[in-house]
Amino acid sequence: MRTLSTFSMPALSALFLLASAAVPSVVSAAPMPRVKASSEHETDDQEHPAEAAFDGLLGSGWIEGEAGTGKGAWIELDLRVSTDIQTLSVWPGNLSEGKKSYREYSRPHTVTIKVDGKPVGNPLRILDEVQRLDIPVGQQGRVLRLEIDEVYEGFVFTDCTISELAVNYVESKGAAQAELEEWQQSEEGLAARESYLEELNDHYQKHRLAEFGAPESLAWIMDAAGDGSHYLRAPVQKRVPMGSRAQALHSDKEAIDALRKLKDANSIPAFEMAQLRATGKDKAWLQELVEIFYAYQELIGGGNPNVSYWGETGWSEGALQSFGEPIPVAIDRFGSVYVADVGNNRVQRFAQDGRPDRVWGGDPDIADTWFGRGRPWYVSGSAPGDGPGQFHNPIAIELIPEKEMDLIAIMDAERRVQIFDPEGNQLIGWNLNTDREVEPGLGGEGHLAYMASKGLLYAFFGSEAIAFDIHGQEILRFDIEDGTPNDVLVYKNKFLLVYRDAIIRYEADGFRDRQMWDMDDFDQGYEDVDLAMDEEGAVWAVTDTGRAFKFKRPGKLDFQVDISEYSFEHPRFCVHDGLLHVTDRDQIFVIDALQLRIDEEEAALQEAEEAAMREAMEDEE
């Protein structure tokens, strides 16, 4: 798990060292390749020739100059000698300003690749996203042509653009270009490198020390990080033939490291451009940097100060973030609602009017923790952690009634149980000694249940149950014969374990008693069901079809009522005085089930009276 506190990672120098060449470069001392295109776009102050698609720079590119959107345009590279062409790498679109310019200009939709005039396979459709596309060729040939068959039209400009093309890019990535390498090791090359590093440091210090940053210095560093060291660009154009320049002019690792240390979210486009050049582990690390910076940008931008009562998706106080997991919920004797905010690594308490009035966790931070494994970096409402009052994805919550207050027990996905008083103070915490796992995406596999008659808190973790006293001392454990339950409810000193197709009763010692009832007898077509007990000891159920059921006793229905016009995903609920608090889709829905029942009965009565009146009128006629 990584949070912002460990954001300053070690220097990335070793990360960005490029692998040795597995395939020889496409060039030799043979005649220099030549390039031509069907047309070239020119303006009063700038040209975009075909050569710009082979200069190694992603910030420049070829723009066709024909009328229309570029359908039918082509660009070709004459390698001058027969060459083993394994792949053609394409950076489609205008990447000079990242995603913004990519959308503004037209870009290829479908292309045909030809070697010496013969098509290579079928036309290839390109997904409309910023990317490097490595197209297999696998042929010996001299003239390589890319034809644009269909086009994604730009939002602003109709001209179709390709930022860069390279031959055998993946195979020869990092290959030593003899003449370039000789120059780099020369006195002139070493001096140019030293001068470049001094200039890089000057720009770094200027931006770091300026009160509001130095935009020009940041842009200079970003340019080097995305499109390579400035001192190498002219030598690459002079010493490396077209088709191999993107391989020779790679993203500068020192510039990337400088941007990482500056932590300026405006640097994201440079990291994205560097990622478009990278392969293998380099690409994975750069992608992670992009995720971190996007999350960091969101964090420093501040949360939503006007979160809706009873929650909405997000990380600000009062918002919820489940990533599709069920959101456990409980209600105390005073009507306060406690929610295990799974993705935000915290627990929140909501007052009766829907305002959040207490949070268990920590300060917002960026994180990638998710059920003991990684996920893309995001902003979490609380930093995940192992300290008192910190959590790694809380997945279960249970209230322990005392004489004048309720204690709050919370279990997270890392097998940790903590008990708090209503003021938020941790009273005790311990880890479950189990090798069982809980998996995300399966509808909730961890539960807490307090059996007051025995003074024991049961942790149901996967298919195992472990009982503790409130001091954290293990008392007993048992395997659950029916497997991992969807929900667990204590009813008259026994457990009701909820499964998709049955409600099964277990004794406190783990003995499987019998199947109590089947929800299929009361609802059809549901996939998920949750149970809760009200203050009078009556059992309620809510299904994902949007229906609520109250039972006189287990399996004996009192009444049922529709509580939602649409289906729930993974409803979890608590009930007090006939009010259901249902969590679903990062919200808490407060539903007066008793009033809905009255409304339904009155509507049915009125319909019956109207039907009787119509029948009487028909008899009179």
C-alpha cells in the first residue's frame, strides 16, 4: 500500500534505463531513408511536412493538406534497402498539447499498411484514444506506406494528423545507434550533456523556489520529460535515419525525476507523453505516475464542500465511495446511522437529518489499496493505515449495546477488528488469526455479529467464523458448512445466515441447525438480499428488486412493500421505527416502509371502492 506520505519515491534513474536491443536497428551505413506523403499542410507561420512524422518528437507531426478530413491521404517511408520490417509503430493524432490537441484535430480511424505496394493483412481499425499502436508487419521490404481509409473528425480542425511513425520500435527500443553513441561519448557530447543538466537544474530550482511556480521553466522540463533531452535532438536528426529516431530520442529520466519531485499536477501531459514512448516495466511505472498525479491533482483541488445529505459518490466528508461493493450500515438507539465507507477507508456517522457528524479514519490522501491488493491510484476520504482508528477498506460494522451507549465494532479487509466508543476513541483492536480471504466484487464476504446473551462478537471472514469477547480474546471458531454467507443476523441467540437461495440457522457454537425459509417464496428474480432486525425484534428483508419484507417471525410474512422504482445493486440496510436506511450506489435512501404500506392499502381500498361503484352503475343501467 502506498499513500501520499510515501509519494517521494526513490529516484527513477534505474527505472528508465532502456533494455538492450533484441533486434538490430533498421538502419546501417546504407543510403538514408526518404519520406513523402500525399500532401502536406502549410500555414503562414508553420509547416507540417511528412518528415515531421519521423523526427522522433511526439510534439510535432505530419498534417495532411488535402481538402476534407484526410480520408485517402497517405505517407510512406523508403528505407532504400530491403529491411526486415517486424512492426510499424504509430502515434496517431496531434499530441502537441496532449488530449486537448488530440481531440481538436482529425486522426486516423482505419488504416491500411503496405510493403512495396502490397497490403499487409486487412485494414486496421484504430481505437479513438491517445496511444502508441504497434502494428505487426512481419515482412521483408523497402517501401513502407500507411494509407488512411477512414478518419475520426476533429472538433476544431478537419486536418488529419500523425505525430510520429517508427519502424521496429518495440524490437529495437534502446538500440545503440553507433554514430550517435560515439558523439555522446565524445568531448563535445559530454560537454553538451553537462550543460543540459545544469540548465535542467536551473529550471527546477526556479520553479521550486518561485511562490507560484515558474511556468516557462516547468514547460521546459516537461518538454524534456516528454520529448527527450534538448541537447540530443539536433544530433539525432543528423546522425539517426528516419524510422529510428523515436528509438534514439527517448524521454529524459532526469527531467521526469525533476517533475516527480516538483509534484506539480500540471506536469501530467509530460508523463503521458513519456508513457507513449515507454515499453515494459518503464511503461507500467509511468502509468502509475500518471495515476498518482491525477489523484494528487484531485486532492489538492479540494473536495466538494456541498455534498448532498445522505451521501453521493466522492471522497469529501459525507460522500461515499464503494467501487461497487456493498456498503454496511447500522443504526443506534438514538437514530444515528453508521456507514462503513469501504473505498474511502473510513467509517462515517450520519445524524437523523442526513448530515455527517463524525468520521473514523484520517485525513484525505491518495491511495491504491483495495482488499490487500493494488488498484489504480485514487483520492480516498481517509488515508488507509494500520494505526488506531485507521482502516484498509472497512467491510463490516456492528453495534454493541451498553447501558447508556452503543460501542462501534468495525472490521476491515485486512482482518483487523477495532472497537470504538461513540466519541471515536479506540478501546481495543486486534487481528484475526485466519488464512481465509475475502474477495471484492462478490457482494460482501465479511460480517460482524454481536450475540448479547453470550457477550461475544463474531467475525465472519469468508467461510470461517471466530468469536471474541469484547477484550479481543478468542473464545471459539468454526467453519461454515454452507460456505461464505451474504449476510449474518443474530436472532434469538442464533445466527441467520443469508445465501442467495436460502436463509439457514446456525447455533452459537457453529452447529448447522436447518434451513429456515427461502426468499424465493416471497420474491422472484432477485440476486441479492439483506436482513436486519428492528428495535422490537422483528426481522426485515430487502432485495435488490426494490422490495422490502417484514416478517412476524422467520419465514412468516407480515407484509411486503415496494420501496424503490428501480433495482438496487447490493442493498444493505438498517431499520428503526419503520424507517429503512438503505445503502446503494454511494447513497443512503431513507424510506418510510410503514407509510408506504398505508399508502398502498389506501390505494387498493380506493381502487376497490371505485370498481364497486362502476359495477353498481353498470347494474343500474
